[in-house]
Amino acid sequence: MVMLGEKTEWKIVKQVLGNPGEFMNRLLTYDVETVSEKIWKKARDGWISKPQFEPAEVKKISMAASALCTWAVACSRYQIVVKKVAPKKKKLAEVTTILAEATAEL
């Protein structure tokens, strides 16, 4: 719920999970790159970094919750990589433009 920008109150959780198709669509179309650092910090500090959030541990209680746990951990790791790669992609684009301009002048 935190990663989806929802409150974690049980009433809200029931509403979100009450429509499984919509919930699955939100997970499938989740854009890791547009989520704010504030939400990532809240998700990592409050949930993802906790030992009891490990998918293997959660699987002992619920297969479905374990799958969601795996999804959350994967999204978190991906966001960390994207954050590191973004400046490099920008620099590559700049250098590619400079190379194209220099090549065109020859």
C-alpha cells in the first residue's frame, strides 16, 4: 500500500484489494521511476528492510503475500539501479550528440 501511495489503514487496504483486477493492473503498470524518494524511503525503512519482509519468511504464512513481497523487493532494487544509471544515460546522450555533430562537420 505504501508503494502504491495508499494509506495502510485496514479500511483502505480492503478497498484496494476488493477489486483484484484493478489491483493487479496497478502492480503490472507500476512505474518505479516516477515514485518519489519520500515514498521509497517510507517503504524501505518501514517494510522492505525488515528481516520479516523476506519472501521466504512471508511464504511460511502466505504464498500471495510472499509474491507481493518479492515484487516490492524487486521494484526497490530496480529503482536503486535506475537511480544510478540515469545520470550515465544522460551523459551518454550528450556525448552521442557531440559525436554526431563532430562527425557531421567532417
